Amino acid sequence: MNNSETGTRYARGTQTRATGKFIFEVDVFGSVVFVGIGDQDAPLGGGTNGVRKAGWLGTTLRYSGSGLQQMGAHINSQTTVQVAVDLTARQLWLRPSGAILWNNTADADPASGTSGADISAVLGPLKPLAGLGPGTTTGARLRTAGLTLPLPTGFQPWG
């Protein structure tokens, strides 16, 4: 999907999930400014970080209660972002392709359930979400099956 509008627009996945441990990937092309999850009705024009959505925005991972975790960099074009979400424990982990660390933190590990970002304020069933900056060369491809990066133990593809 690409964005021919002048401001950021959000693209949502089609499948909602309410419980379980799932993973998906977003292939990034151009100016993708947000990768994460959102409630099933998150507005395509945005919404409140940590309430309607949680994920990587700018150089930070934004989550419930105005929480911020430094990710060290912006989302780079021509990369894949892997997103692991434990919907039962309401925790979120992200990492770009080539990175070893989840959430840019040594102790964050979805397989063991440690140091995930709290997404308890993002209520209801959730969907994958990507924020596209303006431009026709901007795009994101949501991958819920046929994942390219290793899956953490106990997680299954979103699709």
C-alpha cells in the first residue's frame, strides 16, 4: 500500500486477534513512520499513541501510559520490521531485520516473556498497523505468513 495523501495515513491488517502469541512482519519502502498494532477501529488518520495503537514511531517504541522506549533509530526504508505480540499478557516486542535485540534492549525477549512493552491500554481485539508518510514511493507490505525472520519460541504467524 502507498500513501498519495499529504499527511500520514495508517494501513490496518484485516485479521483481528484477541488472545495468543502472534508475530508478523512489515516490509518497509520509503517513508514508513509507524509499525505496530492498533485496536480494530484505530482511525486511519492516526489516533492516540498508547491508547488506540502501540508501536515504533520515530526513534521510540510508544506504549501504554505514555511509555517510551528508545529504539535507537528511525524505521529505515528497505528493511523488514518484525513484530511479536502476546495478546494474553498484553506485551509487544519489535526489531528491524539484522538486529539481535528486541525493543533495542538486551533483556527483552518474547520467547521468555521478558521486558515487552505494556499494551494493556490498547483495548479489544488488535490488528497489525503501519503508518505511511506522504508520497507515492512510500509503502508497506504486511506479511502474516511466509515470514522471513526467525520466530520466537511459542509464537505463531498472525495469518
